Amino acid sequence: MVDVKVKSKGGEALIASLTKRLQDDGVDIYLNTPATDLLLDDDGAVAGVLCESEKNGVREFNAKAVILCTGDYARDNDLNAELAPETVGEYTATAVSNKGDGLRMARAAGAGLHAYQESLSGNFNADPFDMPVVGQPNNQFPFSVLLVDRDGARRVSEAAGPHDQQVFFIYEDAPDHAWAIFDASVAEKFLNLDTYLEKTAAGSPFIQAFEADSIEALAAQIGIDAAALTATVDAYNALCEAGEDTQFGKDAQYLDPITEGKFYAVKEYDMTRGNYGGILTNERFEVVTDAGEAVPGLYAAGIISSGDYFGDYYPGREALSLCAHGGYIAGQNAAAAAK
């Protein structure tokens, strides 16, 4: 028998590589020890951090410089409401720990806020608390589905990817979402469909998956005008039969007509990747006040200070380069300041 070891990749491989280097260099790593406050000396310079947790109690770490690399704040409703109110009520795919702890500590030490505070499009997912597929190119539906808005209209290619799709499914009065419509021939390709149907039947407040014997009956279940949805399905089927998507250019390999009952609809939430912008830093990645003055001893890198690096379009994995770039420069300057 051949002993096969699965090769880690992506974030897992990156974390493993960095952790090994830290351990090889003799750096102590403290898990389950969240920082809660910055320690300041009599002159207002940052002199360490205070950590407090139920598991490890209170610990104080003194340092000549501190670097904040704590991610965004999309998991905190209060900060969302204050800084990025358009994100309130939206689901997010950012890490569950991204609650703005670093941002709060920095502000308490005098940090200014970047004018840019925005969420970036993430991925479509039926269960916002359990994501079997995250991000491009898959979303959480096969590209063979028909994607419609809440009025039953097709707005974009189902294979376009979330960045190009999400602008068509933004609502002021409800979480951003689309409906994936498909038939029995595509149902077997839809990950976790049976689970979603069962949870919907059990009364889930957010998972919404339906099965019906006709498009009209399906429309009634999801609250879309039956005539509108039927017209969209008929038009889409005509494109599928012709073998060319002259409407939005979806590849012919994904053009499966919706003709074979039963028929299905799954609500797909457009989840954000997180909120970007955060606190102000200068070219040395020193944290600065609104007036541009450096907060002595305090540095920041990554999404916590990203307003100068993001705009309306996020090409994917850009955050990794931002974190590496900012972390390297902040580390160099913090180390120099601590000598």
C-alpha cells in the first residue's frame, strides 16, 4: 500500500510555513490569548498589550513596539453601523474572529480612520453559516443554474463570478441575494441540496430551498410573480436549445434547459469578504492620527489598514499581497524602533 500524504495549499500552507519559521527563530506563539488593550507609557507611546481570556486569564506583554494585524470588523454589528452602515444585515464570509478588536485599540490610542470604509463582494452561498465553497470560480451553485433577482429577471451570466454578479443583487431592504433556479437534471450537481430542502421544511429562518412540480408552483413558494419567472425560464430555455447565450455570453457547456421536473429554487446570499479601510497608516506602516502624526510604538498591517489599497474591484487574493507587503515593512520599522 502506498502511503499518500495530502499536500496542504492555500491559507493552510501559508500559515504552516510562517508558523514553522517563527518556531525555528524561537518566537513564542500564544493561542487563545486575545489582546484587549494597548499599554501606554507616561508619554502616550505604546508599550505593550494587555490580554484577557477566560481560558488564560490576564496576561501583560511589554514591548517597545506593537504591530496590529487583526483583520477587519465585519463581524461586529456596532462597528458596521458606525463605519459601514450599508453592510448592516448582510452576511459575511470574513473570519469569525474579525470583530474589530485591533481597530478599537488603535482608536483608543489616537489612530485616525480612513475615509474608505467599504465591504467587498464575496461569494454566493445558501447557508451563510456553513460555506462548503468559498469564492471564485464556483460560488455555491453549479454554473448550469439560472440565476434570477427577486423580481424573476435574469441579470448576468451565472458563470461570471461574484465580483461581476453581486452588483445586480443589491437590496436596501433585505440581505443581498439571488435565486438559483434549476431542474432535476442539475439537482444532482447542487451541493447539499437535500440538506437545504430539509432545513427549509424544518423552518430555518435563513436557508430557503424549495421543490415543486411546476415553475408556477415554484414561483409561488419563493414570492416571485409566476408570469415573470415563467417568461424568464422560457427565454433561458430558448438560449439553451440554440446552444448560444446571446444574452450574457455564458459558455455553452453550462446551458442546460430547465424542462425536467421536479423544479428547484435555492436562495443564494451574496456574502461579503469583509469590511476594508480601517485605520490610517503612513508609508512606514506606522499608525497615524487624523492629523497624520504617528502614534509612537504602534504599527499596523493587513486589512486593518487597507483604505489606500482597495477600490470598487477586488481581483481575488489581493489581500495576501497587502498583508505580506505591509507586514514586511511594519516589521522592519518596528524592529528598528525597538533597538
